[in-house]
Amino acid sequence: MSTELDGVRDVWERLGADDPYWAVLTEDTFHGGNGRAEFFEIGRQEVRDALAVLDRHGRPRGDVAVDFGCGVGRLTYALGEHFARVVGVDVAASMIDEANAHNSVPERVRFVHNTSTALPFADNSVDLVLSIITMQHMPPSLSLRYLLDMVRITRPGGHLMFQLPSHLPRPTPIADSCCRASITVLAGPTELVAGSPGRLRLLVRNDGAGTWPPDQLLNAANHWFRDGEPARWDDGRIGVGPLAPGESGELSLRITAPEQPGRYEVEVDLVQETVAWWAQLGSPTVRHAVDVMPAAVAPVAGPPAVTMEMHGVHRDLVCSLFEHLGCSVLEAVPDGRAGGAWRSYFYVVEVGEYRFAPS
């Protein structure tokens, strides 16, 4: 296994072991396995929407489907309502174990743990490969290799349907006169175990001279200070939506305690990514005291303190790759699954006769 795939596997093994449903759809509703009925219904709707694209193009669905990056089976089970055989594939055994624990249709749906850069299927053996909110969490060297292998396993005339971010557009700097905010901590932990996560509930008010624009990489973010000195720079991030002067909005910022116990302050600031921290422009920050306790004092609670990295492959490269392979890109439609900052696309690709098997 490649070192890069090792890293991806380790992150998702831990996420799958600690809070698998939240790890797939990172909304508070799904913490601790809550909201499972809604979780799977969202998957059903996504599959219905995807298959409707094939119907609109007059393309056959076929009989055998693969869900790449299946997690706990959110899309896999939904595909099982439309295909004779469905296989969910994931790099994390913890996710596969959870999916198998609730598999009531093993004659139609099965799950495979795969820790290789090659997919565990014969050439030309499946009709459809579906992948949503999976490849955005792996480096392009892996996502491109998997795309090549998806072509290998798909029959000519079959289809790949996948979502993948393209790029982060360069933001337009917000005028200095608009870069003023009041930040209030409404609620937050006063104690955290070393290395464990917590959340700050924030109220952010626009005190500037103009509306904060959308899609310009404006985030609330935090640093950690100890004895007045920086202890960790750049911790959590949460997007700040468009607010007009005088308007306020509530945010929930996920923070992660430093590994060394002690008395700390969490400083929250606004940042326009790649442009400026607003404290540098004269906007006030806010600090919140947290005692970081040794790990042996209390068990770690909540979702694991790991980072879901985001990666993209530019749309032009993706389309050129499939053209080179003799495939047809039926659609490359903008979508919002990677978050507002990213330009992300949902691709529908028809596999052709010519293909190229990665070595």
C-alpha cells in the first residue's frame, strides 16, 4: 500500500470507529448514530437524482453497481433498490464492519474492505461506479489512479458517476473598511482533555462598512495561547456567510485541545484565506479560557481529533483524462458538496472501448 493511502486509511479507520455516521455527513444531527433514518433517506435521494441523469440521456443502468468509498452503506443500500447486485468498497474496516452489521439484503448488497490502489474487480465486470464525497478526501495522485481503475472495471457503455472538487478560486480581497467584526463566545468548554475536540458557539456581527460577500473564503478560525504566547496557530475553521452591516450570525467552531496540559486561551479571529487575518487590519478578536487536562483524567468524548483533508483535481484535467481514455463526459455539473469555497463538479462519464490499465 502507498504511504498516501496509509494516511487516508488511518484517518477513516479512526473516524469509522468513533463516529461513522457523522464522519460521512458532518452535521450535528448524525453524532453518535443519531438520525439514521434521515441519513439513509438522503442517500436514497442522491441515488435517485444520479440515476435520473442516465435516464435523461437515454442510457441504460445495467445490473451491477459499485459504490466507491461506501462508508456505512448510505449509497450502497440505495443502489440496491435499483440494481441486481451492488458492492460497496471502502478503505476503512471500521466502516465496513458497521455497514455489514446492518445488512439485511446480503443476497443483493455486499461490502468489501480494500486497502489497495487497485479495485477488487475484474476488467469489464460492472455497469456503474458511483462515488460521492469520497475522492475529495484523498490526494490527487490517489483519486486519479482510482479513476483510471474505475474505467478498467467498467464495461464499454457503462458509466462512472462521481463528485470531485476542482479548485479553490482565488478570492477577491474584501475592502479594509469592511473587515470589522465583533465576535462573542456564547458557549464553550472550560476544560478539555489534551488532544480532544470541543466546540465554541459564536456570535459574529458585521461592524464594517459593507456586506461580507459569499464565496470569498471568509472563515472564523482560532489559535491557542499559553502564558500570552502562541502555542498553536491555525486550529479550527468555519465559514462565515454573507452578513450586511449590523447583522449577526451564530457559528459552531470545532476546536482541538493542544497535546500538552495547562492553562490556555483560545483566540478567535476572522480570516480571509490567502489574504489577511482581520486582527492585522485592526478588527478585535475574542479569547476564551480553557484548562487542558492530562489525557488520563477523563475519556475523550465526541468525534475524533483528526483532520478530513480536502483535495481537488481541476475540471479541465478530469475531462481531458477521460477524452484520452476514449470515454465520453456526458455531464460535468457544478455542485456544492465540497462546501461553498470549492468549485466542485458531479461527473457522468460513459466508458468507451479504448481503455488504459494503470501499471
